[in-house]
Amino acid sequence: MPSPYRAIFGRPGTKSFSAAGLLGRMPLSMMGIGIVTMVSQLTGRYGLAGALSATLALSAAVLGPQISRLVDRHGQRRVLRPATLVSLAAVAGLLLSAQQRWADWTLFAFAACAGCVPSVGSMVRARWAELYRGSPRELHTAYSWESIVDEMCFIVGPILSIGLSTAWFPEAGPLLAGVFLTVGVIWLTAQRATEPVPHPREQHTGGSALRSPGLRVLVATFVATGAIFGAIDVVTVAFAQETGHKAAASLVLAVYALGSCVAGAVFGLLHLAGPPSRRWLVGMVAMAVSMVPLQLAASLSASLVLLAATLFLAGLSIAPTMVTTMALVEEHVPRTKLTEGMTWTSTGLAVGVALGSSAAGWVVDAAGAARGYLVPLTAGVLAALVALAGYRWLRPRGVLAPASPAAGSVPAPTQSAADHHDETRAG
């Protein structure tokens, strides 16, 4: 492991809570695609499969920030365990209703309740922020590491979910995702020493973290970004089925995540000069441009190898953009609302995944898988346009910086503009 990554694990407990976060985040890459695979196998209806995945994502988008707001006030252990129990019960109902061929409305009802799953990634990043607050280099590396962990989930998760559901029984993928969630949350919440100190209600002035204009821009662009991810998942499964190799879809999606993982690993070693908002804008535009070759690969060839190579290149822009987004969240959200602020970005992704997977499912049913890749292209263009329009809200204005920052370091998150605004108003 490169020395910057080894250095961040010098603090006690860091390896354990990061490993627990890896397990707890596996459902992020397994549940949605597992539901698509399960329902498409049981019913042959990609429209229904995409709509159910969208329902789950929308439910998580609505409930996730509320759970994180409670975590900021009451602590991770007191909130995550009951929320996870509710989500697991709903997943069990979803699998049972699918296996028993109950009415479609029961599938949607259980999928809506299953969105109570906590944002484990935000919980882990909040622990890193607590440990390395005021140490921008270490925090940048820690966020890069967590981005690598995210992509590891998206490399392994789809392979397990699609592979088990196609080779064993249709419900196997979502079932294993529930097991990972249980183990990860219990393990994470058992580690009290690194748990961020909760902030009582009286410290939460100014309402929701979403009142920050900068955070709203980040969330809006992440809606379009999530649509890219959701659409690519659904369309790739359908494309692989059309070529007669449905099980290979998990490998193709893993290559997509591998591209992001490689880029994230390299990005964590760098400490680039200049404001993170500029790097974020470049990343959003690059993500949109990377969808163009994907159209050619899908329309000109039925080769999954060519499609995988194109997706690998497209994945290179993901992790650096995600890492930079976390740095921007810290700049624009008060410390007392940090977990909630991070979860709002996940919420934006969840909403986008819902819209993208649903739209892609209907396009695939109507026009075939190759035309389905027009959905992520449209979403990428929209993400770039929103990023360009909202960039002025993310440029650093009046952010307090350390007196002598290290050359090439990322901006220190010691005090965000949002913190300063809250303190000025309170004073």
C-alpha cells in the first residue's frame, strides 16, 4: 500500500471501521441490480424491474437524510441498528412476495419500506472527518481511500448479486446483500471509540443542511450523475442478455467500477493546487464526454469486450469527482450537519439511479438495449449543464484558510463557509 494510505491507518480503530464500512456498503451495489436481475428472471419484464429498483432508490433518497440527521443528533449506534432492522424486514417481504408471485403492488410496497437502509458510506466518512479534521492532506487521502472502497463494492457486488441470482436462485443476490448489511452495521456500531460525538438539537441551528446553496448544486448534479449509473446497470444487463451472455453483465459492470477504482487510487496520492470546485467541474464535464464512445461501442458492435473497455475509460472520471465532492460538502456544510450533508449527496445519486434505471428499463423494452445507452448520455449532458450553471455557488468566497498552507494541498476543512455563516448569525 502506498505510504499516504498507510499513514491514515496509523490511528487506532481506522482499519476496523473502514472494513465494517466495506461490508455495510455492499448492498449499495448489490440490492438494486439484484432486484433487476431477480424480477427480470421471474417475470421477463425489465420495465417492472427498473421501476422497482427506482422505488427502492427513491425511498432511500427520502429516508436516508432523515436517518443521518438523527445520527448527527443521537449518534450512530442508537439510530443505525433500528433503521437497519426495518430495512431488513422490508427486504425479506420483497423477496417473499417476488418468490410467491404476489400482486405487483406488494413488491412496490416492500421496496418503498426497504429504503430505510442507512447511508453507511456517510457514517464512515464522518468518522474520518472527526479523526483528521484540520489535516487536509490526510483527509483527502482518507476520502480517496473510501472512494476506492466504494468501487471495490461495485466491482465485487454486481458479480456476486447477478452471478448468484442467475446461477443459484433469483432471490440469492438481494438476500446476500441483506446479510452484508447486517454484519457491517453491527460491526461498525460496535466501535464506539471512533464514533463522532453527536450534537444535541439545540446546536442544530438553521434547519436542514440542504439550505446551503453549494450543497444544493452538488445534490442537483448528483441526481443526473446517479441517472448515469442506474441506466448503465439496467442497459448493460439487457445488452448482455441480447448477446446471449447475461451472466457476463456482472463482469462488464465490474470493469466499469475498476476504472473508477484505479483513478481513485492515483488521485489519493496527489495533492493538487487550486480550488476543489474547479476540479469538480472538470470531472463532471469529463463524465459527460465519456458517455459518447459508449454509444459507438453499443451501436457498432455486439462485443461485450469492446463495451467493457469503453466502460473502463468512462469509469476513470468517477472516483476523483466523488472525492472532490466530499471536500466541497465540508466547505459548504456546518460541522453539526456533516453526516446529513454527505447523505444528501448520496440522496441525489439515489434519486438519479431511480430515474435512470426506470427510464432505461422502458427504453430497453421499447427499442432494445443499444438505444438504451442514450439514457446515460442524456443524463451526462444534463449533469454537465447543471454543474456549469451552478459553479458560481461552489467557488471559494470568504472561506477561512490556514495561515501557511502546504504547497499543493487541498483546502483545509477546519472551518467551512457554512460554519462561519452560522457563527456570524448566532453572534
